[in-house]
Amino acid sequence: MRPILSLVILVPLCGGLVYGGWQKTFGGSSWDAGYAALEFDDDYWIFGRYVVDGVRACALVVDEDGNLQHQYFFGPTDEFSAIFDAKIFQDSLIVVCGHAGYSYDSDLWIAAIRPDGSVKWTLRHDIDYGTDSALALDILEDSLIFVAGVAETTYESDSPFEKCGVVLKINPDGTIATSRFFTNSENFLSINAIKVLPLGAYIIGGTMDIGGSAYRGYIAKIDADDSIIWWDTIPYPRHGIYDITTSDDANFFAVGYSVCPATYGTEVSVINFNGSGEINWTQHYSLSSRDEGYDMVLSPDGAVIIGETYGGPGYMDGKNMFLLKISASTGDSIAVDFYGGTDDDVGYGIMRDDMGNLIAVGYSCSFGETEGDIYVIKTNDVLPVKEPPLLAGYEVGAFPNPFNRSVVISLPTDAEQVVIYDATGTKIDEFTPDGSAFRWSPPANCGSGIYFVRAHFSDTSSAEAKILYIK
């Protein structure tokens, strides 16, 4: 067994890092990843998976300077297990959720961990033969634990297995109080996020297969008796939700991704909605050709999203972790920073400590000594305003997107002509680019709405990006 590594990354990657901030990786013998973090007893607890005598669920404890204090592993050595979410419970315990089992047959796994890393109780819930996983949890007044996830199950002996959403309510002693399945006929439905409300109602979010190779983000409000109050799907052909965060004004943010119809790439998506399910605003953010947002945390002057993007500034390549700050009231982009190197680096979870610092976790293939190590970053949220990454191949990028004054368009260097159209197909602007990036300001007679930037190349091919102008 290779001992755990704690490597300080000295490459100057992150404009958001300030004095006292740091980046480190922690690695087992192969593919490791961090999915969630929290602050407990003045230390940072990092949760995820770690390859040591098997693929184990893990909790790494580091101090404020990123020095490893303890490492705890859970689950049998001959199975695959991981922790995806964690919350402090009754001030003295950490409740975690994830899965345990094998790639073809895993169970929902929930445990209560003491500050010394010992387990007070564990619950392994085998719904049926197939892949089951607990993806998110929340707490109701230290009296009830809500766990959401996905299960592969069947209700009739002659029906095929189907993926359905599941919510478990768990008592403080680790016994199941209730279980509730959420299905969409014979189509896939996954619950990736849950937010508990006062008196026991809760909001869930995830992804629903609507047939025809299309899927949509799914949100619903459920009462304390597990009856659906309302539900809705996000009106985009392909959309998914990974996290739900409550705002200070009692509205909700649903964070995930959407597929851009013009380019078929993915964009970071944020939906702001109220407790009745009415959508206040929707924003999409295009940092490269493929972007996804996985988690969000509120900040004093906005909200910060963590996720993955393809490509990055300068020397970056492959996937890279990003932190994107937006306005909590309008969703307008404020700043962005990229983290990573020349290989794949992804961010999955983010938290804010008592001093206002951001702790971001994910995995890194650019640093460390294995094929993938747990990647942890500590920084503040004064993120720099950066130009978008230059894109490889016949792809067009735009940042910020949406925009309200001007937008920076990034192009492959061999683009010969750029034409901008409005949503009706009317040509708005046309020019020959000089370089790989330029700033475009809409003419005064252009109104708010969707526009398309189309780049043409010498081989007669073209690439297109959708931009949203908010006047």
C-alpha cells in the first residue's frame, strides 16, 4: 500500500488564491476523488473515494493550512464504496451518504461518524438487484435525516429493471422511518439533490428521461407525508440538475447543465425558482465547448458555482475545475477562475468556512503521483475577471454569457469570417477576425434576446455559439 501523499502544488494556476490559500492533492494507489467537504472542530473534512486495499469510502481531515491530520476509510476492501455528501448532525456527529457494493449491484450506504472517525451506526439499504446510490442528504432540526438518490428496481416480476428516484427518512439511531420512490413510467429518473424545509416538507431535483433520447431537469416539492405538492421539468430538450441551494430570500437555485441547441455542447445552467415552483430567472454560462456545474455555495455578494470545463487559459488542457461567481439576485456572471494543469482536473463540491474562505474539492490527474488524486483548494471568493479559454478545433466560445454590454468571442486561429445572426436568422453583423479572440458590442438597435455567432473556415466548415444579450 502506498502511503497517502500530501503535495503542495506550486504551479501558479489560480488568480483567486491569496496569501493563506493553498492547493493540495491526496492520493492512494489509483483513481481517487473528493465529492464533499465541511468544517468540523476547526478542521476541514474531505469526503470521497480512495483506493487503498480496494476502492474505499474515505474521510480525510486536514487543518487550516492543508496539513493532513487523520484519514479514515469505510466499507469492505473487496467492494467499491464512496461518500457523496455529508452534514453535521446533533453537533457531535457527521452523517454521510454514498454507495457500497459492486459496479453491477451496489446499495445505498449511510453512516454516522464520530469526531474520532469511529462509526456510531451504519445503514446499508439494498432496494433490489442493481446499482443503487445515495447522492445527497439534508437534516430536519437534528431529528430526522433525509437521504436522496437513485435505485434500480422493479415492481412487477415480468417488468424490466428501471432507474427511479428514492428518498429515505432516517431516525437518529440509523433506522429507516419511511421510504418513497419517484418514478416516471418506464423511464430513468434520478434524484441528485434534496433541500429540507421547515415542518418536514422538502424540495428535490434531478434528471428525468422523457423518451426519445431526451432528458430534462426535474424539480418537485413534497409535503411532510411524502405526497407531491407540485413538480415540473425544465423546458430544455436536454438538461440535468446536480444541486439545489436555498437563497436568503427563500428562493432556490438549481445548478446543473443544459445542452446548447446551436452547438450541441453543454453549458452551466442555473434555475432560480420560488417555493411554488415558479421560475424567477434562468441563466446559462458557456466557458468552453462542454461545461457542467455540480455544486453551489452562497457568498456575501453573490454565489459561487464549482464544476468542470474543457480547456483553460494558456497552458491548461483537458478538463479543468472552475469557480464561477454570479449575482444571487439576477444570475449575471461576475468573475471566474480556472484550476488545473495539462490533464483532467474536476471540481465536485464546495463549502464556505467560518472565516469566509472557499474550500473546493474534486480530483486531479495533472498533479500527484497516481492516475487521479483527491484535489483540495482553499481560496477566498475574490475571483478575478478572466477572458474565456481559447478552444481547440472548430469551436466558438463566448464569455461572459449572458452579457449586457459586450462579449468576448474566442475562435480557432484559422477562422476566416464571422457572422452574427439574431434568433430569426437575420444577419446583424459580419467581419473578418484578426486573431483568436475579439470583443463584440451589439449595435444600438439590437434588443435583448438570443443571438448566434457563426465562424466560417477555409474548408467550408463552420462552428456556431449561442449568446444571450440582456440589454
